[in-house]
Amino acid sequence: MFNKLLKSMLPALGLLIAVAGFAQGKQFKALLFTKTNGFHHESINEGVDAIRKLGERHFFDVSWQEDPGQFNDRNLEQYAVIIFLNTTGDILNDEQQAAFERFIKSGKGFVGIHSASDTEYDWEWYTKLVGHMFHIHPAIQTARLKVLDRKFPGLEYMPDTQLWTDEWYEFDPATTDGLNYIISVDESSYNPKVQWGQKIGNGMGDLHPIAWYHNYDGGRSFYTALGHLPAKYSEDAFLEHLYGGIYWAATGKM
């Protein structure tokens, strides 16, 4: 009798387990922001698709937005991390900037990808959040990347050095102290020289950083300059690098 009763209950128990699993919250929720007020990268759509797939693979929610009105205290409260994917120019007004600052000060995280460093030059707090601002870049070339810090998550699939083709940003000097560099590019492996009118680029010397992280103003910030080309967003090594930065910025865990 008991066995028959148990068998009759199995479908209902299975449904309850499935519902409980479905109701379980994701690890965290990310606001993916791609607004541009300047150059618009062709790779934005590929980047959005890639980060959504990362969300599926690693069980976190992604909300893709281009409306700066999303930057208010009530809305931002639901997120653990804000991702600027190839943003450019001035994209937030004073009130929206203040909400973003409070978000970071509450202990949450920021991820900047590629031209996030070509964004909001006149907002001093943001320039310190990013760590370095974009100055200039030469033509897209193949160069040799070097991993500098193995303990940061997401670098498991990157060898110590490897050839990589991308748009190599040269940066202005650091805007804040305490940046932890995790990837650099070897300037001897490509030609960093470039001139745009009066603006000249000659490279950054022995240490040309490409990706870094730091604690800032109560929260966390991760930045990578990689990600100009659409094809990069289908490369496993790059996707793991991105998720490592998102995971750390959202959770603070190494």
C-alpha cells in the first residue's frame, strides 16, 4: 500500500522539485549598458549575445539597456554589477551619475569593456573608477599578450603569452592608485606608433597594461581593453576572461 501511494505521489513530488529549482534565484543580476554618444562599435551586438550566453552558462541574469534613465537608486538596487560594454562619450546626466556613485559606494561592482575607457572624460569619479582613460590607438594588429597575475579569475584558459589580434589602446597615465594589472601587451611585438592630427601615440613602454582591477570607493572595478573585434566575443579565452571580471566585480570572490 505504501509503495503504491509513493508511486502515485512521484509526479507531484517531481513537479514540486522542478518548481523549487525554477524559483531558486540566480547568482546575481547584471545591468549591461551599451549607450554610445560617439563612436559606435560594430561588436556591441556580438558582445551582448556573448554576455547573455555567459549568464546562461554561469547562472546569472543579464538586463541589456541603453536608456540612461535606468540609473536611479530604486532600479539599480536589484543589480550586483554594472557592465559598460563599448560605451562612448557623455552618456549620463548629473543625477544618473550620482546614482551610479551611490551604487558603487554601497559595495557593488563595475566592469568596463574596451571603449568604456573612452567614456565620460569630464566625470572625475568615473575616470578613477576605470583607472586609465583612452588616449589613442594604432591600426588593428596582431601582438603578443602576457598574463601578469594568475590568481585573478578567468585567466585559466590563457597561456602565459599568446598572439592576439585587437585594437591596442594606449592610455593616459593612471587616474588613481592601487590598480592591479593582470594582462599586458608586448610593444616589441607590434607597431604602437600613430598620429591623429596633433595627438601622437608612441606606446607606453615596458608595461603596457591591457586589463586590471581595483577596489574603489567602497566597491570593485574591473576593466579590459580587449574586445574591439566582433569575432573576439566567440573566443572561449576571451569569454572566460570577461566572466572572471564580472564574477569578481559582482561578488568580490577570487
